[in-house]
Amino acid sequence: MLHEIISYIGTLDPALIYLVLFLFAFIENIFPPAPSDFVVLFGATLIANSTLGFIPILLLTSIGSGLGFIVMYLIGEYFGEKILRKGKFKFIKEESLNKADRFFHKYGYNIIIINRFLPGTRAVVSFFCGVHRLKPVRTFIYAGVSSFFWNALLIFLGIKLGENLQLIDSYLARYSLIILSLTVLVIVFVLIRFWMKKKKDK
């Protein structure tokens, strides 16, 4: 099943697939729930079938991630103070913000380096980089390096996945059969219990 799905996607226009990968990599920095890592991993499986290239995917996803990071940085730089320090959020105390300031100025660049390896926090990190006005050039270089290595890892795993689709398909088929068998057994057990209880009540 999985092999058939990926084979079908492989018949699509490569330019369209590249565009989708780029957009998901970009959007995730602004809308964290976007499943960009899964999309990149899934797209990279097509490399094993010679539909797409390693370098184009790596460059496009890294550029998309970098641009998304920059957008959130700029939002944090221009609107962060107004959002955080103007009393709009009563639960955010000035003392907590001051601690965050000191922490980010001390460890901010280190956090950027591992940023891509922390799913779910990427938009927050880029936003607070802007809020604390870390040096833009250094920040963007670090963010680009982090994106590059993370995407390279995802693409490598995607290629390995693509090379073993038939094996994975067989495992999934066995897993589905086991789950189906257990479900049938549970249903049969419940029906027997219900029948025995009903007979006993009579």
C-alpha cells in the first residue's frame, strides 16, 4: 500500500513536489503544527526511485526553513515588545521577562544551533531571537546551519525508507493482520460474555 502511494506521488511533476516541500519547510516556522518534517521525510523517499534529487530537496527545504525563521525573527523584532511588555498578557510577569532576557542573551546562539532538532519550539525560538534582537547575520547563519543538518538527516532517513518500502509494506500488512485478529477476538469475547450473562439472567 505504502509502496503504491509513493509510486503514484512519484508520477507527479517534480517541480510541484519541490514547491510543496519548500512551502511546508517555510510554513512550519510560522505555524508549528504544520507536519513539515514528515512531509520532507516522505518526499525524500522519492529519491530512492530517482524522481527527485538529494541536493535540490536539501537546498529548497533549508532555504524554506531559513526564510520562515527570518519572518518570525522580524515579527518578534517589530512586535515582540508591544505584545509582551505592554501588559496584554497579564500572566506574563516583568520578572519572568527579565530572566528570559538574560537567558537568551547568554545562550541564544547555542539555542539557534539546536533549534531545528527541537520540534514544536522552532517558531518560539525564532520569535524570541527577534524580541531580544540577537545579531541578524549571525542569527540567520546559525539558523541556516541548523536547518541544513536537520534536513540532511531527514532526507537521508527518507532515502533509506524509500529503499525498503516493500519490506515496510510487509511489516505493516502483518501489523494490520495482527490488530484485526485481536479486534475480532475481543469482539467475540464480548459477545460470548454478553450471551452467557443474558442466559444466566433468564
